[in-house]
Amino acid sequence: MLRNHLDQAHDWASRRQELIERQLAWINGRLAPGRRILDLACGPGFYTQRLAEMGHHCRGVDFSPASIDYAREQARARNLSVDYVLEDIRKYRSDELFDCVMFVFGEFNVFSEADARGLLAGCRQMLGPGGLLILEGHYLEAVRDTGLAPASWWSCGPDEGVLSARPHICLQENFWDEESSTAATRYFIVEAETGRAEMYCSSMTGYSRERYEALFQAAGFGPPRVLSPEEWPVGGPFEGVMLTFICEL
């Protein structure tokens, strides 16, 4: 996964740097100098390190040891004072108050609605007066399309796949539950040499614009504003797939 984060040929795990720079320009233009910023699901630290170079005080939280190790190494090499925490963002809380909390790239939807409510409550708790929440989510229709997509398969050579480092075939099937607005995906990894099979699952919860707003308000935020593509470009592959909310205290 870290290899995919760092690959500048695609936007599969992280956006390419050129697009990140455009988003960072919007954030930096919105905040006063030297603000405290929290990046949830920070990955290898692309946002936090550039914001630190702009003079802000940053903390990133992620549950991936490889990403956090990489982020720490890069911060040390560039002599940046960025604090990285290896932890499940559902459990993370800080007594410190932040001026901005970021939760981007649609990661919000991979959590159950109960966890999503807890995450928003945590964001509200960790924001100081006048604080800003930036959250990217998937359109409900995009999540539904994922769940209704036909089954597929592909082959991966050594170190090409995310779910196995060995040569393998990946079989994927998708499911959609209308009542819970949840898309589920099942991956069967069949190793080429041994025939051994492993199953992995993932899910996404979809929300209408009204349900997003209800979640924000239940956590103590006012009505969110949706940023325009000019303010916050999501990138070509994600146009019509992701939308960006901001909430101000």
C-alpha cells in the first residue's frame, strides 16, 4: 500500500503531488499563520509535511506502521517538526485543541455509521473556537455503483498486489444493501504457486447530502458547506465520486 501511496503515476492510494499542492494552497490561504492542524488517516504525510513547511504545526494519525515510519523518516530528513501517531483514528483523542482537522480522500465512508458518528464527535471535541473541519466523502451514487459493479478478476506478479506479495489471481465480487446503503466487496486471493486461497472483505457506507448534514449536526457542527471544484479540486478520476465539506465552529 505504501508503494501505491508514493507512486506519482496514479491517484489510487494518494493523490499526485500537483493536485495536493492545489488543495494545500486553499488550506493555507484559509488559515492564519502558524495554526495547529490534525490530519486523520494521514498516510505517508504528504499534507502534513508541506503544511509544516508553510509554518503550521501539524500532527498526523494513521494505523499503518509502514506509512507512519515513512512519514517520520521524511520529517527527520527535512528537519520538520511534525508529530506522527500510530493509532486507529476511531480511538484517537487529544486534550490539545486544533485550528483545523482534515479527514480527506473519502476515508470517512469506509467506517460504519456508528464509527462515523464517533469520528465526527471526536473531531468536534478536538477543534478549538473558530476551528475548521475539512472532510471528503463519497456521493451515495458512487458507493452504490461500487456495490452493484459486476464481479471481476485480474492477475498480479511478485510485489504487484496489495493483498499478497506473491504471484496470485484476485477474484472480486461486490454486493449492495439498499436498506443500510452499504457496499461490500469480497476479494479471493489465490496464490499461483501453491493454490492457497485467502479471503478479504471491505465495505463502504453511502450517505445522501441530507444524511451527511444530519451527521455533522448530531456531532455539534453547524450546516456544512460544500466546496466547489475550483476551491478544492478532487481530481479527474473522482469528479462525481467525491465531494468536500467544510464546517466552521
